[in-house]
Amino acid sequence: MRNVYKKPVLDVYNLDKRRFNEIFSMSKGLQRLANEGNKVLPTFQDLLGDTWASLYKMKPEFKEDIPYTHLANRSFMGQLMAEETFEENRELTRMDDFLAAISSVKYGEQLKNWIVEQEKENEEFKKALENARKAQQDINKKNEGLNKDERKKARQQARKELSQAMQDLAQQINSQNGFQNMLTAAIQEASDIKDDLKSLSLGIAGSGDAELKKIPLRHQIALAEYLQSHKKFKEIANWTGRFMKIARSKQKAKHRESIDRSGITFGNNVERILPMELSLLSAPQTKLDFLRRFAEGQTMQYEQKGKESLGKGPILLCLDQSGSMRDLDTQSKGFALALMAIAKKQKREFAIIRFARDAQTTEYPQGKYSVDQMIQFASEFFGGGTEFRPPLNEALRLIEKSRFEKADIVFVTDGEANLDPEYIKKFQEVKARKQFNVLGVLIGRVDSRTVSEFADKIVHAEDFTNATQAFEI
């Protein structure tokens, strides 16, 4: 692990330095920015470390002895931390490794661009910056050809010039403003990225933060940086978030209906006792009888067997990726990830069979994925024509595995393909023997003739926003 945070202007512990060094090793964004930033400001790499520390630490404070080589960093950080809204912005980033790291990248990018812009437009700033760079180069010279005393004098002169250059640059920085606006924008952008990652973390129920924390920080940062540089991936994250909200409500409604429709039994589970039984508890003349029957387990309550235990088998998603589906690619992948979230929440086996002329299968045990799988799924698209036999054959192959028995197949397509009667007959025989179900989701105005021959139910939808019935699976 490289030691990149060497000369802070903030009073930080060695533990803070090590933590930033770890984060730096995880983040290609920080590495790239440090390399670019050091070309415009010699101390930019340490400035990134100080920015992170100011956002992450509970109570950031300046050191008493600031190195003269880092006076410009002291000015940048002084401007940043003196703003009225600095603490308000830190409400999000304090003790949050991820947000502090991504905010540091976003703020550092804006700061680097600001320095470049000032150098172009402000002659005094340009002169101070050039002097600082030259003085930094001079102090690093080996001064070959000089004797010992001459080298000592040269180093002393270089230090003096660098100190003066940094003071001049610090004065130029102190005369500027607008740094707080940069920070606010940076933290807001980082917060938006975190929201997208919550969607991609597949937390179908409960806190998205809790699901995101299960992903190692290295992988969070990798996903965040991929998200920033790929517009399509961000769109998929947005669709995933929208579909997951619908999936939650569909699954909750399904749970309520399963209770309502499963009938009545006897017992003493307070949460399932019928309202008419509970009303007897409030009447003095029936209270004792209710308590006696409750103690004996003879009060009437909703039955939670039957439909509540159905539909919990594996999920196989056959997803059409023929050329005509390209315009709906981000929608379809958000839809797929929401289905995967259902599988993860309910610990159901899950697989996606992407198809066009051919089919390709990826298994996600109990709806879990790796970062590489996520990025691969988001970035790939088949294109070409449509064939139904390859994905159906893949589905049958998976169902032969014990862990995919009695699966629910969601077959999504916007096209039509012929299947001969003999194939349909064999498929139906296997379906009856293996006891699995097929839900056909037809996107757009497409003939349902072929799909209806192997699907138990068909949903017609203009796009995936009208295909949310699949989330009741």
C-alpha cells in the first residue's frame, strides 16, 4: 500500500493517514485525480487527503505547525472549512468512508478545474502558481557539479524561494471564494451516486443502507466509479429503484391476500386472530369465554398455509435481447434486477437467460451477485433476431437441477418465433412432470399465439412499466 498522504495540514492520526491510503489504493478515481492534480499544484495529492479527512473526521482541526511547502493547501482548506455550510454538508459525510471518498473525488475534480481556469484568466494567480512550481522543481534539483557548501547554499535559497512562492500563492487563494459551492455540489453528486448504489444493492425490503453496507467498500467504490463513467449504468440503477418500489408493494399485497384467502383455523396467535374474536375481549359478558378459548388454542384465526407458501420456488427470467429490444435495454435490466431482489429477499434461486438467436445463462444463487457480474450484465447486449427454442431449452436444463425444481419462469419478449407442435408437446410434458409455471410477458403489440402455447398466463404491456404484474411471482 502506497503512502500517499504524507504532509497533512490537518491534525490527523496515523490511523487516519493509513485509512486514506487504503481508500486511495481502492479508488482509480482518486489515483487518476492525484496524478492530474499534481501537475497543476505540486501538493495536490496531500490536498486530497486533507479534503477526505475534513469530511470524514468527527472534529477536523488544523495543525499548529504547517509545512511552508503546504501553505497553499492550508489556504484551500481554510477557505473550505470557514464556510457557514461546511458543518451542514458534513452531516452526510462524517464517519462515512464511502461518501467522504466519493465527495473528495468530486470536489477535487472541481478544485483542479478551478485552478486551471484561474491560471488562464488571472495573471497574478498564474504568476504565483508558476513561481510555486518552479520553486518546487528547484528544491528537488540534485545540483550536480556543485561542492558540498554550494549545494547547501543552493538548497537554502531554494527553500526560501519556495516558502515565498507558497506564501504568494496562499494570498491569491485567500482572495478567492466559491469553494463552498464546489463542496455542496460535490457532496450532492456523491449522495446521488450512493442512492443509485442502494438500488443496485438489491435491498427489496428494509434499509437500502443496510444492504449497501454488506458490500465491501472496495466494491462500492468500483461500482460508484463505473456508475459515474457509464450513463447507461446510471439509467439502469434509476430503473431498478423505480421497479423495486413497485416490487415491494406487490409482494406486500400478495402477502395480505394470501392471509385473506387461505381460510380460517383455530389457535392462539394474537397477530392472526379474527377481528370478530378480538371484539369479544372488550365485552364483559364474553371476555371470560374468550380468555378460556384463547388459553386452549380454540380462538378463530386466519390460516397462513396454502397460498402463502406457494410461489416461493426458484425464478428463471428469460429475457429477450434481440435487436428490437435495444431501446428498452436499460428498462429491461432494471426490471431484471428488481426480480433478482425478490429472489434475494426470499432466498430463492435465480437465473437470467438472455436470448436472441442463441441463449446465455447466468445463475445468481439466492439472488446474489458479484460486482463483475453486475457490470457484465449492465454492459452487454446481444442484438439480432429472435428464437424461442434456445431459452426454453436452457430453462429445461436448469429445471433438471434439483435446486431449480418447481421454478417460476418469466418469459419476456417483444417478438414472435415459431415452435413446432412436437416441441410444444414435449415441453408441456416436462412442465407437468416438473411442476413449474410460465408467465409470458409480451412487450408492445406482438402476437401471443406461440407464447400462449407454453405459458400458463400472459401479460401484455407497452413497456416494462406496464409489466409489473410479474413482481407478484
